[in-house]
Amino acid sequence: MAEPAGKRLKSSLPLCRAHRSSAGSRARHNLQAAVEEALCGVSSLLWDGAYRLQALASVFERDDVALPRVASFFHQEALKQQDEAEAMLGYLAERGGNYCGKDVHKPCCEAVRAVLPALELLLLQLKEEVGVLVELSQLAREHGDPHAASVVKSHFLTPRMERMKLLGDLLTSARRVGCTNDQAGGFGEYILNELQEELSG
């Protein structure tokens, strides 16, 4: 028995619920509605991630935390995330699709006040994005759009894998120098801030 036309299979793709299809666009070329909606939703996910990274950067700029290189690292990550979100929107526009913006919500990282939980939060965010991008690539292939699948893989997925490796190295270094999850901070955070090359980017 076939699935009803309006019913979707479970998916972790962030779809845009209020999406307006660009079916009448003259620039639209072989862009299926499901792929367009998924690209729109993933773009919103990337913007949310950039906003969360900016919030984390501001935590380490505060005078009671004062880890400027860590703050700079999160600012750089936020800029990379913004560039990728803009690139995805550019790709969506090139293919003749529409972007439907959504409301920006609180970044949900107010409780983070130490380096180790911030890095772990960033790693979780990257893992979620990688999963969503893999699913987006598969969706594009299923709908006969190998170009979108290739662009997602080469421009968005591959750089995230490199960032995840760097982040894993940073987490290992943070644990080795004694960074903890407590909000008081300590010598480990100071050592990581001063000596870790990857933080200066």
C-alpha cells in the first residue's frame, strides 16, 4: 500500500513549513519542490547556528570570563557559518528557488560559561548539521538532482568534516590541560586560550 501523497516519512531535515514554491520562476531549472523546501529549511538552520556561535563568542568576551582568543575562535566560526548560509541562499537563488525567512529564536546557550561545554555544544551543532546535509544530499539524489547533491557534498559537507576534526583536537587539548564543565573556569581555560594555535585561526 502506497503512502498518501501529503504524508512524509520521518526525517531530520528542517523543512520550511510556510514555504512558497517558486514553480512560476523563469530561472527555475530541475529543482524539485521537496529539494527547494529542504534547501530553504537547511539555510534557516545554518543561520540559527551562526547566531548561536555569535552568542557563544560574546560569553567569552565578558569581563568575568575574558578569554579573547576563544571568543575570536567562536567569532570566526560564526563568520564561516554565515558565509555558508549565504552560499546556500545564493545556490537556491541560482536554481530559481525562494527563501522564506523564519523568526530568529533565542540561541539556548545562556548556561554555557566555560570553554569545554562551549566546544561540546559546537561539536553537537556540527554533527547535527552534517546529518542534515547528508540527508539533504540523499533527498536531492532521490529526486533526480545530482547537481544539488554534489554541491551540498562539496561546498557544505566536506568543510564541516574538517571543522569537526579540528574541534575534536581542540576538545582533546581542552581536557588535557584541565578545562572543566564548571562555571568558575580555571588555569586550564587560561592555558588553552594562550597556547592553542587553532584559536587564533
